[in-house]
Amino acid sequence: MTLFLVRHASAGSRGSLGAANDHKRALDAVGHEQAAHIVDLLRFRGIKEIYSSSALRCVETVTPLAEALGLNVEVHPALIEGQSADGAVHFARTLAVQGTTAVFSSHGDIIPDMIQTMAREGLIIVGQRAWAKGSTWEIRSRGGDLTEAHFLGPY
């Protein structure tokens, strides 16, 4: 099983819609380009499921990939901004046990927290660590164990 963690693509300034409506913030032009790059990066990786935060920018980041693969984007509460990464890590482990190759689209607080939590539990991080908008991590597993993380870019 492989899990791809995708930080949502560029979506303009955080305050543009006000704090109460930030979940409705859509991708900007750069974000749409980043989402297209994610399709090129992940299209042939055997992905069977795509999960996302309910924030529009997260859903829009992986919608082109879902369309290219004929999959749906399923909203998952563990990927919502401000949540503890523990729920997302638990969900990742569940998918690893099932052997499901999947994508998680989430936020700049969840993705690094997931990587760091898994690293404390034995995940080996290979190479660079970065969390830029539109960036992708590949998490590999063996059996039900999350074993290795690689940053795929963009660099």
C-alpha cells in the first residue's frame, strides 16, 4: 500500500473570505496549475481511493486526479484543518492494513503533523522535508506498518 499526502494547492490569501468562510476558499490560477501537476505526478500510481478535507481548496486540489482516474473524492473528517493528526494517522494505518493505495488532500497543519507523528512511531523519512502548497509526500507501508516517507515535490 502507498499513501500520497497532498497539501492543498494555492488558494489565495487566508483572510479573503473572512475566517467564518475560509472553508469556501477556492484554488487560484497557480493552484489550478498545481492540481494539474498532481495529476501528472500520481496518475499511474495505482490509486484506488481519494480522501479530502471538506475545505473547497482541498477538494479542488484532487478533483482533476479523481476525474482522470474515474474516482470520487470522499470527504473525511480526520483531514479537516485544526484536527489532531492522530485521527488521520489512524485512518492511514487502517488503509495500510487493507492494502489500499490512496490519496489524502489536507492542510498545512495536518500533513506535517502526520509525518512527524508517524516518524516518532518508526516511519523513516528519506530525503528533504517540505510542506509547500501543492506538495506531495509518498508514504510506503509493509503489511500494516507505515515504513517510509519520501517528499515528491515540488522542490
